Amino acid sequence: MASPGFWDNPEKAKQTIERLKPLSALLKPYSELESAADDLRTFAELADEDPALEEEWERELTKVEERLNEFELRSMLSGPHDISNALVRIQAGTGGTDACDWAQMLLRMYSRWAEHHGYGVELVDILPNEEAGIRNATLRIVGDYAYGKLQGETGVHRLVRISPFDANAKRQTSFAAVDVLPELDDAIEIEIRREDVERQTFCSGGPGGQHQNKTQSGVRLIHKPTGIVAESRSERSQHKNEEICWSLLRSKLYRLEEQKRRAEVEQQYDAKGEVAWGYQIRNYVLQPYTLAKDQRTGVETPQVYKVLDGDIDMFIEAYLRQKAQKGEQTAVATR
């Protein structure tokens, strides 16, 4: 970047700067932790001489330990697009109106999680259910490492509760699927032939005024070779919705290629068949007891209402640590 001709090619310069971001995100906090460790050693020596400083030293130690834990998690996010924004799609599954309501609860949960972490949240697309809840929706979560942190949320989520839509107040099991994609920038080359894409427009429908209800502002792109569909109806402008669709389509196609390379297609959302019993990655139980439990890591908490309010970091951290451990085991086995 310091070379005299760095800005002669603005596009190449932009790509270099993008490559620098994940490196800086690791090197800067590492340097800060080294400095904090030196300060703690000095503080510890002072505390040995003056016991009155010990309590303050312990507070500082706790702060540094929290920063170290965050750095460890950040170092696990080493994938090529872990630093990217995230596109989170939620689809109601088996369970009728309860499932649609459950999908809306998950939409709120991820929105709240993003807000807690200072991320931007944009509703890209939403299809309401007639009675209650949503049939599907797509969130764009904007911020560094949004995709890296949320990638483990892909899968089927199961809710057990007393149905608010059942006059007999019976317990109901509902399912919804979550799919998390990285938002790819223009530096990522995904070749899509225009003749392979079918473009459709439609009335966006739902709330939003007469403009949205009567004009063909919604856009749907269908990639004919793969059957992958991307659609957007959230913007008043058809042109803007089409831009969003192309971004979604590129992200989905990239993810498909990535799955093929890793030979894990069967473990991902697109290969899971129906969104129903036996496929869930996490259970949320509200009746007859309260419990949220991840089926992959075994992490659980009775504070399920806190989880539904966006407190999902314990599940995210456990998944990332498990993934890193498996990666280390694979690396050792191949040596």
C-alpha cells in the first residue's frame, strides 16, 4: 500500500485493502493484548508491594481475560469470507401458523443479537403469513465478522410450547430453517451467464402502501442450471430490488461451490429435505419446562427467554470452538 503506484489501479487497490481488513483485525488486538499483559505484570509487582492494589489488579485481569477470550474467538474466524456481512434467511417449516409465528420469533432473535453487538440490520425480504407470523424473510446483518459468527446457525430450529393459536391450549412443536450466507463483494468472481437466469417481477404485496401493492416492484431471479432462487420485495424501486437479488444469487452460488469443494453438501440447509423432526440443530422448549439446547455441541441453558431475546453467544462460541477443534484433528490426521 505504501508503494508509489498503489492507487494507479483503483480496483486492485480496493481488493488489497479488503485483504488487509481481516489481517488488521487479528494483528491489532494481538499487539494490544501484548501491551496489556506487560502492564499487568508491572501492576502485579506493585500489588505485591502494596496489598491495597490487589483488588484493582484483579479487576484489570478480568478485563484482559475477556479481551483474550474475544481474541481467541476472532482467531477462529479464519475463513476467506468470515469477516463479511451476513445474509440470514428464515423459512417456516412444519407446524402451520405456529411455525410461521416461530419463524418471526427467530427473525426477532437474530435482529436483537445484531443490535446487541452494534451491527446494522436491514430487512431485505419478507413474506408475511395471512394469519400470523411470516412464511420467510431475509435479514442483512452489516458488520465485521457477522457471517463468521453466525455461520453455525444454519440448520433447522425446533420450538416446543403451548400454542397461542390452539383454542384447547395444547402443546405444539414447530420448525423453522435458518440459512446463513456471506455477502460477497465485487472482488469475488462468480460467473453467472445472463442466459442462465430467468428474471420475474411481481407485486410486492403486504404492508407498504399503494405503491408497493400495485406496481411490479418485486424481483425474482431463478438460476436455471441449479434451480437456486433469489428474490427481493423490500424496496420501492424495482432496480434496487434487482441489485439485491443479484447479490443474493451470487452469494448462494458461491456457497454452493464452497459446499462441493468441502464435500459437506448433505450437512447444509439446502440438502436437508423437509424442515421437520430429526433435522434440528437446536431445540427451544417453553413447556413443560424451559430449555434451549444445541444438539451439536451439547450446550444448554434454562434461560430460553434470554436466548430468544438475542443472547445466543454461548451457542456461537461453542460451535466455533468445536469447529476449530475438528479442524486441528483433521490437520493432525493428514500429517
